[in-house]
Amino acid sequence: KDPLDNLGRLRDEMMRAVRLVVDSGIHYKRWTREQAIAYMLENTGMGEGDVTAEIERYFVNPGQALAYKAGMLKILALREKARKELGDRFTLGAFHDQVLSHGALPLSLLERVIDDWIAETKAG
């Protein structure tokens, strides 16, 4: 693997973490717009214009950052479940096809889709 791939992954993880702090800071701790902007500027490499646009989005969409992280964690858990249950029959491409081919779904329905796919794949 290219070390730069890992650097990009770590940067994305950091951004998700900062967004979670900002979202909860705004809606739970009642941060001002200025506090949220200052936190994101201090903890990311983003420019002020980009930070301001993100902060405006979080003010009008409470929980948006949490939804991204929750979705990521659920998809990773479903992938690991499929990998364990299917063993050598698991392919990342087939898993991704299942996740993407059904469009936007609530996570509970996505879990059913993956469970059905696992059962069908096991049945042969």
C-alpha cells in the first residue's frame, strides 16, 4: 500500500471527528457560530470560506455529521459480517454492488439487503 493512501484515510477520519465535535458543540453546548468556526479552523487544514460553509450547514441540519459517521460504522460492520459469513465467497466488489445498487436506504433496510445477499450467496 502507498503510505499516502493511509494519510488520506487518517485525514478523513480527523475531519469526521472534528465535524462530530462541531455538530454537538453547536446543538448541545450551544456554541456560537464564531466558536464553531474557530474550532474547525484550529483543528483542520481547511480555509475559512470552506469552514464557514460547513458550519452554516451544521446549524441548519442538526445531526448531519453524526449520520455520516453512523452510516460509515454500520457499513463497516455489515462488511465484516459478510466477510465472516461468506469466507472465500466474499468479494469487496460484490459487497459494494449490494450496498450501492439499492440506492439510498435507511440503515435497517440496508442490513436486510446484506443479510439476504449473504443467504443467497451461501445457498449458491
